[in-house]
Amino acid sequence: MVKSGNKKRSGSLAASPSHLMHRVLQLALDIYSEETGADGLTQRQFAVLEAVSQKSGLTQTDLVRATGIDRSTLADLVSRMTTKGLLDRERSTMDARAKAVRLSEAGQAALDGARPKVEAADKRILALLPKGKRDGFLGLLAELASEADAAPDKAKAEARTIKKTQREAKKAEKAMKKGEKPVKAPKAEKPAKAAKPKKAKALEPA
């Protein structure tokens, strides 16, 4: 059973966002597990089913964006959920190379059964905060989630900028090296040879 408390923490960990968020995540998952039960959907399974229910025919790339689950983990998760009969996979109508997923009847039933339990878990988590801070808390979480969603695109853009800068630096370096090559002095012209004086012809006697 999860117990809440207002114990004040001290030390460097108390000022560490990564540590505090990890602790809060553990608390949230514990509450989630208590509400959904040992045989219920995991939080990630619920997220996938909920995302697919909003828009059927999502590809793996779509699900990565919708749920924030990394690609390799999601691929394994979808495979296991398909084996369990929670999802149906088919060829995407948008991209013949990609597989799209849809909710199966069993998946829809599992989602319908899980929603009230997940709502109960969310209420328990928010109830740990004063009413006046709940909206602000959700707003901050939404901002952080938006940054997480934008992170891959930002990383790609930064990588492209770095590559471009490196290419321009190499070009500039080559240009400098070409400019530093010693200019060959023009060959000195050979002095013109002085014309030899013509010998005077001897006069023949008359």
C-alpha cells in the first residue's frame, strides 16, 4: 500500500529534478498497479491502446510520437500485445512498407475495463496535492511532456547544424591553404643577345 507523507528531504538529492521525478514516477506507478491489479494492463499497454483508440491505423512511428515510448521498446510491446490478441496488425494504407495497428475486440474490452481504474489512480495521485496546486502541477507536466516530444526533432536539427558548420569549416580551411601557397615568381627574361657587327666586305681592286 502506498503511503503519502510530508517528510522534508535534505541534501543534494532534494534539489535534483531527475531524482525527484524518478521518486514521483515510482509513486505514480505503485498507485497505478494497486488500482489496476496484477493482471491488469501495464501503464504502457494502456497508453498504446488509448492512442490507437483515438485514431485507428497508426504506424509504429505514429505510436512513438503519441505515447513517447522509444521505438525499440514499442516494437516489442506491440508484438507482445498482438500475440495476446489486444491489437491487430495490417499493412498501412498510407505506407506499404509499414504496419498499422488497430484495436481488436479483446483490446477494446481491456481498454474499457481499464479506464475507470486508471482514472481512480490519477485521482489518488492528484489528491496528494492541495487543490490549488493541482492545475499548476498538470500544466508543468504538460510542458515537460511537450519538450520531450520535441526533443528528437531538436536533436536532428542540431545535428544538421553541426554537420553544416563542419563542412563550412573544412571549405574555409581548404581555401586558406590554397591562399597560403607561395606564388611562383615569374621567370626572368633572358637578356637579348647583342647583334654581332657585320664584317665589312673587302673592296676588290678595280
